[in-house]
Amino acid sequence: MTAAPEVWSIRRVLEWASQDFRERGLPSPRLEAELLLAHVLGVDRIRLILDAERPLAAAELGRMRALIQRRRAREPVAYLLGRREFWGLDFEVDGRVLVPRPDTEALVEEALERTRDRSLHGRLLDLCTGSGCVAIAFAHERPTWAITGADASADALEVARRNALRLGAVWGVRWLRGDLWEALGAGERFELVTANPPYVPSAEVDQLEPDVRAWEPRLALDGGSDGLVLVRRIAAGARERLTPGGTLALELHHDQAERAEGLLRGAGFVEVRRRRDFAGHERVVSGRRA
Ligand code: GLN
């Protein structure tokens, strides 16, 4: 979209950008072009259709061009927009945190289902909290619970804190920096522990989509040699942090459910079960402390 004689209308920019994205093999070329342009113009996508003939100002065109270039380098759309919806909430995200994925809503569903009998009072510890999406989604559904999000990354916690402020989940929410349980006080216990830990086997990280491997924090992805290093540590340590009858719920890679179930049983958990995500993968394993 360099020097061209015609006017760059919304319609024309969208056609051009989606064609460019299509040729580069991006997954949803038209949708991505619309999202980026709507972001540049500060409007809803519907407005792009209503105002299809509106010409873009030079500054708008310049900003759109910069976003197209970043997207060509496979920077995730969520980072370009600075947001991603999760659990119907609008999360702020950037390269300091993993982009919240729809798969992870299965973890929130499982956590809610497992705690239905104590909807009013309880304490949640969300390990590897990242953007805070699991902790904040849960807080949204169980506003009277005490919520703790922990992460090894101080950068990630800044994002989580901002999200909690923006999404009104401030009351009763606290953020701790540390390696898994490290930052907790002695004897602190929880009715529920959730985690979406890094679980991709180290050797597979470099085979993930370029959007993921080149842009998302490796710390949030790399689960060690078999991907289960953190899962093992969480299963082993959760017992002394859970109240009797308390629940542990973990998100996993698409092919880890059976091994993770074995790990939970081996660590003394009962009522161990698996839950599928919307794509049909056994994405979540949970159990109760006996
Ligand atoms: N589901 C993510 C992916 O495969 C990985 C998330 C994680 O390791 N927790 O891209």
C-alpha cells in the first residue's frame, strides 16, 4: 500500500490487507484485517462495513501499515490490539504474558463445578497466573471468595494486577511473586488450587506456530523434558496447601491427561477426573484432597 493514485478507503484497505495476509498463510486473513483496522480507527467492526467508503487519513494509514508489518512478522493479534477476550471479559495482554486461550475456559468451568457446594466462601490459589485470566474469571463468578494469583514473573503480575483493576475484581484479590508456592505464608491453605502451568515439552516449543514460539514468553510454555515437570511439582506440593476435601485443577497439553491423572492419583488425590475443552481435547485434570 505504498504510493497509489486512488483513495485508500476502508473497503480498499481491508481488501488489500486481507489479501496480503491470505498470501502469507495467516489463519483468518479477513477477520484479522478487520480487527486491526477497527483498532486503528477506534471503532467496532460493524462500523467498517457501514463506512466502507470512508477514506483513511494519512496518520490512520500509517498506523495500519505498522500493524500489518508486525502481523506479517507473526506477532499475535492479541498483542497488536493489546487485548483478548476471555470468559466474556476484556483482558489487557502484551508480550509479558501468554495470550489467554479459549481452551483455558475449561479450567475455569471445572473449578466452578468443583466448588459449587461452597459458592459463598473459599480461597483460590491460581498458580502460574500470567495475565490473571483464570483467577479473575473465577473471581467474577465467585465475588466473595478470597483470590490469590501467583507467578514467577514480576512482569506477568503487573499485567494481572492491571487486569484486576480494570475488570473490577480488586476486592479480595492479591498477587504474589514466587516460584509456585514460594511466596505463600507458612500454613496458608486453600479450598481450590488452579494452574495453567507451562506444559509444552521443551523439544516441542520450537515446533509451535511462529505466533507462539517467537512471541509468547517461553517461561509460560516450556514444561521441561516431558512437559510435566511443573505438573509433577504442583501435584506433589498441592496436598499441604489444600484444605481437606480441597480441589486441585490443572490445564494440560492435549496428550497429557492420562499421565497427569496418574500423577494426581499417585500424590493421593481422589475423585480424579478429566474435562474436555471446546475442541474435544482432554485439557483439564482435577482431583480432591482426601
Ligand atoms: N496451550 C498453549 C499452546 O500450546 C500452551 C500453554 C501452556 O504451556 N500452558 O500454545
